[in-house]
Amino acid sequence: MNRFIPLAAAAAAIVLPAAAGTSFTAKVATPFETQENVVAAKALWSCSGDTCVAELNRRTVTVRTCKKVASEVGVLAGFSNDKESLSEEDLAKCNEAAKD
């Protein structure tokens, strides 16, 4: 029984950091008048003013994820996490899916 404890601890050390989310920010072109929560890209986005934030279980910023957010909140002026952001060209592709 005790021989499984180090194995379980090692597995937890590998799995738990991978399960942690990455903070993403979506800057909306038309600011929210009130605080709203929006579900998009399998996450709950907290939107206030011109900013929506959420923890996503992915690490990279993609057009695909951006489109999922834009389809729920509207045209985006920016989409990023703490390490990268979409280029202007990719943001234009993202906004093709924007909610009217």
C-alpha cells in the first residue's frame, strides 16, 4: 500500500499543473453597460466595460477559440492571454463569427 503513495504523488505533480487554466482576455468593441457573465468556449466569461476575462484549459490563443467568444459577445478589438495575442489579420478572421 505505501509503495503507491510516491507513485500517486508523482502523478499528481504531473497532472495538476496541466489542469490549471490560463487567463484569457477578450476586449470588446462595444462595451457592456452592466456586468455580465457569458458562456463561450466551454468557459464562463466575466464581462464588464470593454473587457471579458475567463480561465480556459488551453495555453495558446487561437482564431478558433476567439470565434467562439466573438459569436457570444460580439466584435472583438483584441484577444489574448498573458503570453500572446491574436494578430490584426487573425482578429479579422475571428470577427467573421461575431454576434450581430
